[in-house]
Amino acid sequence: MKNVLRFSTMFTLALVLTLASSFTFANVDNEKAIQKARSAVKNAAPDDWKTPFKSAKLFIRKNIFMYEALSWLEKSIAINKNVVNLELLGDCYYKMENNRQAMISYVEAFKQVIQKILISILWLLKKR
């Protein structure tokens, strides 16, 4: 009985130490990623829409600093309004539980897709 108790105590201790160290490394990696994203946006060229988009995508995927991600997406859209950043804007609003704004963003992205399809169809019809 003592051996079983000793084994379970050692196993529990090893498990706790393993989990604690993995959380510590995860937090360090997370902090590095956050600082890297912020630095990238700060140092991005004025006409670079992809950097704020990618940094916002990272924050939205991790569900952290949503208002900061939202401001980066607005910056990205101001530079180049396109389907991918409008869709991510919808995702951001959805995660912020602003379903009305999410739907507006998704519809706007969908409109752009439809417009591109129609332009392609017209181009093909003109070639005939």
C-alpha cells in the first residue's frame, strides 16, 4: 500500500512539474509572438496592408486583445479593402459578440466575391 501511495505521489508531482513547465514556455512563446506582432505593425510601411492583417489574425485566432486586432484590421482595410480582411473583420466582430457588425462585414466580403465573379463572366463573354 505504501508503494502505491508513494508511486501515485511521485506520478502526481511529475505531472504537475511537467504541466507547469509547459505553461511557462507557452507563456514566454505567447509573449514573444505578441511583441513581434506589435512591432511588425508599428514598423510596417504606410502602404502595407498585409502586416496589420497578419498580426490581427494572430490575435483573433488566440482570442486576445480584440480591440487592438480590430484597429489593425481597420488600418488594413483603409489601405486595401479586400475579401480576406473583410472576412477576418467579420470573424473579429463575431468573437467580440457583435453579430450585427459581423454580418455586415461578411456580406460586404461576399459582395466583393460576387463582383469578381461577374467581372470574370463579362470578360469571358467579351472574348467570344
